[in-house]
Amino acid sequence: MKILFASAEVAPFSKAGGLADVVGSLPKELEKDAEIAIFTPLHGLIDKEKFGIKELENSEMWLTFGNQPHKFNLYVTKLPGTNINVFFVKNDWYFSCFKEVYPKYLDPRYEHERYISFSLAVMEYAKALNFRADVIHANDWHTAMIPMYLHSNYKFDEFWSNTKCVFEIHNLAYQGIWFEDVIDFANMRKDIVYNQWGCEHYNRVNWMKGAILYSDRVVAVSPTYSREILGSEYGENMDYTLRGVQYKLRGIVNGIDYQVFDPKKDKNIVKNYDVKTIANKEENKKALCKFFGLEYNPNRPLIGFVSRLVGQKGIDLIRDMQYELQNLDADFVFMGSGDKDYENLFIWLSNNTKNIRTYVGYDAKLANLVYAGSDFFLMPSKFEPCGLSQLIAMHYGCLPIVRATGGLEDTVTGYPLDNSTGFKFWAYNGWDMLNAIKCALYVYTDKYVLNAMRKSAMEADFSWKRSAKQYLDMYKEICGK
């Protein structure tokens, strides 16, 4: 079986969120059962020398969009630790000129052009390489054009005649919406795709809707999220469409790569440890407190937070409870970037409180130290398709405090149930979040319960093995194999 993954980001080459971790990890587990190729843009931030990325011979290709020809080149390397080819689509006008995966303040039309051009280039380069995929696995709206191209431009192309398509929703909030003229730029037949059974949605082009309707299977990244998006609260105006295709909707929880996130081997932390040597975790707590200018106290809990600073992540609840948090017998370290108002909030708290510190930005090494050095990990998300941070935190013995939504509901066993791995609250309310934090602080005083929960959290298995089997079974189901 041949599987083609297409994604806007792939770890460790480019990363802005959990999508990169998924596409950089899932294929590793599938490799023994399938031949895999991964396609992603060659963003300007990607270090070609570090990863040994080389241009393929005679890879230059010209594609016309609208009336404008664009030049593409193709680069390749292996996914680290595997024999999987990762192909990088280079285009100087759309991708190589930026040092970010998702540059801020781009014209929306230009953003659509970027991923339309990437998606068509993927289709053409796969043909040029003679990679006749049994399944194309497209991810989020950036590659939602691929199932639409399969349905329209390549409908009668013999090369793609037996190819099935899986579309994965990592976050339904971002759907790729623009005016209908963008279809002309994509060189798609408007009479085929722009209708209520295609990508037309409230008189706009909605790439994600087109992908949902034209794909053979649609995957949401956790079972709870796959149910939540069928209702109006989490459906983002796509719930009616999703209810119509429930027969092909699947919920498969994400995993994490324990070769990458392992406190026993992690070179980014001060002192390595595992479930039997968890006392060594305190050395990382000391280092984390020192970095953030907090006084280390073995009897005072430290609560970490690593996230994009956007409304989805529950920052409003932290803002509502900022004065209550200042008066808790606990310290907080926040790390992230995003909305300027939220960044300014955390900078203000860092400068004007004794127990709250902030790092605005993202640093992978520091993020791992936050997981290793914190006692608890705060994730008060308004909605969370799956979430990877809570899985990483648990494996590092850092107990998550989460709002029970989406993947957080599926992956965290809330105190005081047997084998508890964290703490939950349900209503999207600052006081409920505060009570969950206070519950965690209470448990911190009981070292027997605390260590039992840490042991349960560190031994919880969220590797890709189980999820990969579900993906493989799904691929075989739609291919009749």
C-alpha cells in the first residue's frame, strides 16, 4: 500500500503547532506496513544543511495559475530515523521568502494562492515521481484542495483512477474561506465544484467543506471532538454538512513520539529521570525557577503553561482570574505567543506579580524544561480537537489541569478516579478553573497521592502504535484490501 501525506508543516523540519508533530510521527509507525511519501512546502525557515535536504535532478516544473506561470522545484530528504522520503516543494514567490510557517498579516487572497499552488504541485510531482498512491492523506484546509482536484481536474486521469482520499480535521475553526474568483485562480471547473454538494458555503468558497464532501473518509483527531463538531457549539457552521456525512467520519486520538519526548533521554532538560527516579524531576524545577527568576521552594507547587496565545486556549479564563492566581500558594510560568492583547497581559503579570513569569515566544528546549520542571500543567481550552501538550506533560510526570473538552476529555483521567492522571473542570468558567487548580494544590500536599498520580500519568500509553492501527485499518477499508 502506498500512502501520500500532504501537510503545511512537518516536524522536525517546520513546526507551528500539533499538526507538524502528527505528520512527523504517524508515518513512522505506519512505515512497516506501507510505502509512504510526505509532501510539504519548503518554508524559508527550514535548515536544508542541518537536515541534508537536496534538490532532485531536473525537478524544475512550471505551473500556471490564472494567467501567471510559477516555477517550482522539488527537494528531498529522509524523515529522521526512517526510510521515508519527505519531499519539499520550493516556490520563491509563496514559501521560500518567509521565515515562518504561517506569516502574520498576509493578504487572505495571497494565503489561499499559496496553498492552492502547493496542492496542485503535490499532484503533479507525485505523477512525475510515479508515486501512484493508494491513499492521499490531506491535513486541514491548507491541503483541502487535493481531494477537490481529485474530484475535478484529475477525475478522468488514469494515474489517479484508483486513489482514495482521507481528509483530517486538526482544527475545524480554520476552514479556508474566500470569494468564488479564487476557483478561477486554481484552474478548477466552477460548474463542477462550486455548488452546495461541493465547496460553496454561504456564498463563499470553503475549501474544507469541499474536502469533507469529496473525501472517502474524514478524520477528527479525537473521538469526543468527532462528536462535538456535529453540534452547533463546536461545529463552526460546518455541523450540518458533517451530520450529512457521519458514515465516513472517524475519531482517532493523536499520539506522541516517545523517542522525541522522553524524560529519560531528553537532552533539553537538566536532569533525566523516569518513573523510578522521579525525584530527579526536582532538579529541573530548580533550573526552571532560576531561569524565570522565581525562588525555588520544594513545598511550593509550580504550574506550567505552553501554548499559542489565542482565544481557543482559554486565556480569557486566566485573565478573569488573574488576581486570584496572584494570591495562590503557587508559582506560574507561561510560555507562548500570538494575540498581542494576550501577550501584553502576560508581560504585565510577569512584571507586576511575585509568582507569575512569562516567556513570550516559543523555544523547544525551554518548552521541554517547562514540562520537566513543572508540577502541574494548565490547559483551560475553550475547545481542543486533541491536544498534544497534555500527553507530553503526563509523560514528564507533570499533571495536567484541563477543561474536559475534545481530546482533553479522552486522554486525561480526572482526580479522584482510579489511576487518575490529572484534574478536570467542565464549564468554561474562570471560577471552575480556579477550583480545579485549588484541587491540584490540595493533592500536592499529599505526596503519596501525588506520586501515585505521577506514576499513572507517566505510564499512560499514548504512543502512535494503537492509533496507527486504526488509521491502517481505515486505509485498507476504503481500498478494499
